[in-house]
Amino acid sequence: MGAKNYLLKHSNVQLRVIHDTNYLKIAGSDLASFSAAIAIDAPDALIEQLQEITPIIVNASPGSTIESLPAVIVDDFEIGRLAADYYIRRRYKSFAFIDKAGMLWSKRRNAGFVARLHEEGYSPIQVDRSEDNEWYKPVAVQPKPLAVFSPSDGLARILIEHLIDLDLHIPRDIAVLGVDDDPYQNSLSPIPLSSVQLPGNRIGEKAAEKLLLWLEKKKKPQSVTKLKPVRVITRLSTDNAYCDDELVADALDIINEQLPDLRSTDDLVQRLKVSRRTLEWRFRKELGHTINDELSHARIEKARVLLSTTDLTGEQIAHRVGLSEGRMLTLLLKRKTGQTPTEYREGSTTSGNI
């Protein structure tokens, strides 16, 4: 949708959307004489067939190993890091990840997950998704509570089904986090799936932008653009009651629901009608960090979503996350991520290969 809407808005091209299962039927027709293409989640065999028709192709397929084409893909390594951060913040101590052999995106996502956990001194176990019908059993015997990262929602759903058959409680015993925020897999899952949301529309937009630039300048772009994941969407598969202190739980609910109105810690204290000292002490005891840390984290997470999914200005986003001016958003984001809002919105690192 992102690619299609961008092309329709910014060009006068005649557009055709082709599903890869229909391509062989279409290839022999007059429609095969197109002048340029965007390959979205297409197998390498199909991309190679497209190259026989036109050299002007932008690759937006995460599992592709073709390095000769300009590409726009999600940063798989950052997906894994985001998943690990999510679990670390929820105070898990035992971790596992599922690896799907032969899938490049799985390898990259898991590498990011492992790298982030290693920074905190944790060593997750690897469980290989093999043809063995009992491949999931190593997950079941790990210390509980266990946090499991699956590099796709499809794998997460299958894992949950197996664990339920073993009478394990999701998420009290084992939390399961997937990737893609796939509504189809979520509908099939016996338990609503928590998932890492990807910037699907923006991938399409960036690919279309790169394609039109290529057509206009008659010069092939050389770079690979990697976009960051948007956020973790929490559903039942990870929504464990990890906060036992009711006061702290109430504070977290207020932060989640009223963030734009919370300009400072004092605003939160006033809503809860407790002393700041009491709330600070109970935050540190329950969560291991300060109220200000929690507010900063919440502001950054919401700002990341708005930067990734909207065209709001930095000033507008600052107000929506409870900051008085855009400059404060820049300082906060720079301190926590090393990037300005503009840099984060571009959301990309550019390299010579995928």
C-alpha cells in the first residue's frame, strides 16, 4: 500500500500489482513489458525473472540475497534489539529465541536479540525450528518465567499452540513475542500475539521514492536503506502481571493513558495523591529505576511511533508526548538513541550491501 499510494500521488505511471503466484501467467502477456518494478517480499527466483524484463528494480524483499539491486528493507538486527529491550524492561531473567534455518531475516533478528541480551549479561538459549515434531520441547523445560523471541508471528503462533498442549500457561510461565504484527497469524493464534510492528507503509514509500528517482535521473541508486522497527505491540502473549505494587501499577497506567498531560514527576505525584518520596522509593524497589526514567522511556517510545508513522513536526510530536517544545524532544531523543528526530524519521542506515 505504501508503494502504491506513493506512486499514484507522485507520478503519472500506469501501475500493476502482481502477486508472485500469478507472475508466471502474466509474464507471457503484454503486461510483461513494464519498464520498472518494485519487488516486495518476493523470492530471489522471481526477482531474477523480473531482471530479464527490466534492469530497473528496487528490492524490498527482506529474505533476498541479491546484492546487485538498490534495496529498502527493515533493519532486522534492530528488530531483535527492540525485542530484547522490551523483555529486559519487563524484568525477565531467562530467555530463549527460535531460529528458522535457512532464513536470513531470522538469523539477523536473532543476532540483534542475542547481542542486546549479552550487553546485560544474559545468555539466551537457541531453539531450532526443525522438521522434528518435538522441536519446541527445549523451551518447555527452561527456568520460568521464560521470555521467548520468535522472529515471525507464524512461528510464535505454532510455538504457543505446542506449549498450550503441554499445559503451560501463556504468559505466566512463558511469554512469546513475534514479529510482523500480522493480523492473519493473530487471528489463528489461540492467544492474542504480542508483536514487533514493522514500518510496512514506509518501506513501500521509500522503495517507490527510490524507483522514481532512478527513472528521473537515469542513474541506478547504489545504497541499501534499512528502516527501524516501529514498536512492540503488547497483547496477551506477553502481558504478564510483572508489577506487584498496586501504587506503581496505577502510576504506569496513568503514564500510559495521560502522557501528554504529564509535564513532570510532580504531575504524576499529584494525580496519585502520595508523596514524591514514597512514589520514588516504591518505583526503585519494584522496577529498579526512577519515575523520571519511566517518563523518559514512555516519551521516547511514543515519539518513535509518531516519527515512524506520521508527518507531524518535531514541535507537534513534543507536545503529544508531554514536552513543552521541540528542542526538548531533540535533546531527549539524542541522549537516548544518538539521533535527532529528523535522523530517526529517516530511520535508515545506508550501506553498500544487504
